[in-house]
Amino acid sequence: MKFTMIIIGVIVAALGIASVAGKLHIKQDEEVAKVGSFSASVEKDKTAPQWLGISAIVIGGVLVLGGALKKS
């Protein structure tokens, strides 16, 4: 359990760092026009919000510390 918490914390923190660095992108399809059976859509590429990355770094750090300081 101790080792698992540390590994999950490192993974969550790494994803948070990638998000803050702007390396995580979210693709979103948006339909802009539809006429009969014809439809036009636009694919938007957004980056993950900064607050999401910062909170993932904090949560990952808490998991790593919790795993490292656990006594079992």
C-alpha cells in the first residue's frame, strides 16, 4: 500500500507538471452548421487549465508524502 501510494502520487504529479507546461491538449469537436444530411464541424484544440495542473501537482505531492511517511 505504501509503495502504491508513492507510485500513484508520482504519476499524478507528472501529469500535473505536463499540464502546467502546456503539453496536455483536449480535442473538442463542435458542429457549426447542419443543412439536411450535410454537417460541418470544427475540431478545437485546447490546453488543460492551469489550476488543474497545479492541483494535480499538490495532490501528487500529498500522496507521495503520505506514502513515504506511512508506518506500515
